[in-house]
Amino acid sequence: MLIVADLPSSNAGIELQVGPFSGRETFRQNVRTLLGMAAVQEWPVLILSDPDFSDWPLDETAVVQSLSGWSRRGRSITLLASSYAMVQSHHARFVEWRRRWDHIIHCRRLGELGRPDELAAVPSVIWTPDWVLHRTSLEKCLGLCTQSAVRRAELRESIDNCLKQSAPGFAASVLGL
């Protein structure tokens, strides 16, 4: 089922699937759409969580433009991953955006890099105050998009538990000699 979000006329037609989704391209399109809605809806907080963000369209110009449109005073974004190696090697536009907006971005890494149990522990989620996109199977790329307050609260609790066990990761710059 697709719904048309209640957006200003300049963004009319932005559609976000509500309910289950299946497939990598559907997942990627939902990520694009949800991040596009972030600026329009003026959500103050975003959380992006994934073991390594390998399937995410973070290097696309439109995604980075959506994040730039969202990035205003009073906003914050938290990223949680087991490893940021894929982001750093395959998502150059996002890495540059991350450098520019370092003051609103909190990047966290859960546990030791590369341990399979920790990869499984990091949920694949975009959490917002109004929506959640949750990928429940990384291999099959199955998941759910919902506005359910109960589901948002459950996922936020799961993410918060991961964040409590995490450490800083994915620095905006590397200082050295």
C-alpha cells in the first residue's frame, strides 16, 4: 500500500510505502523518500542505523541534497553501525556531507569491528519522530515502513540500548602527522 504524505504542494507526490516491503531497490527507494520527507516535515531528529550501510543509496546526489535541506539549526542526526568502512569507501558524497555538518552528526560504532554477532545486533532502521523504516532481513531485504507509535517506541528502545553499548566512530576528519 502506498500513501501520499501530507506535504506542501512543492513536494506533492512524494510517496512512502506503508506496510511491508521486499527487495533492495524498494528498500533503497524508501530510504530516498523518507530522507526527502525529513526536510519537508522538519523533523528535528533522525537516526540512521545499519550494520554497514552497504545497501543504502548514500552516495546519490538526491539523498545528499535531501540531507542538506534537512540540516538546519536545532537538528541532529545519529548514525549507528558496526563498521563505517563501506560508507568511507563507497559513499564519497555522504562522507563530504558528513564533514560539512559534523556539528549536528553523532556517529557511533557498536563493539569490535567485524564480529558477526555484533553485525546482527545493529538494527537496520531509519527512525524519525513520525515514521520508521525497519529492515528486518538484511539478506532478503524485507522490512516495514510504519507510523505506528508502538513500533517507533520499540525500535527507539532497541536503538538506545545499542547506543549505550557503543563508542564514537566515523570521525569527520583524521588528524595526524
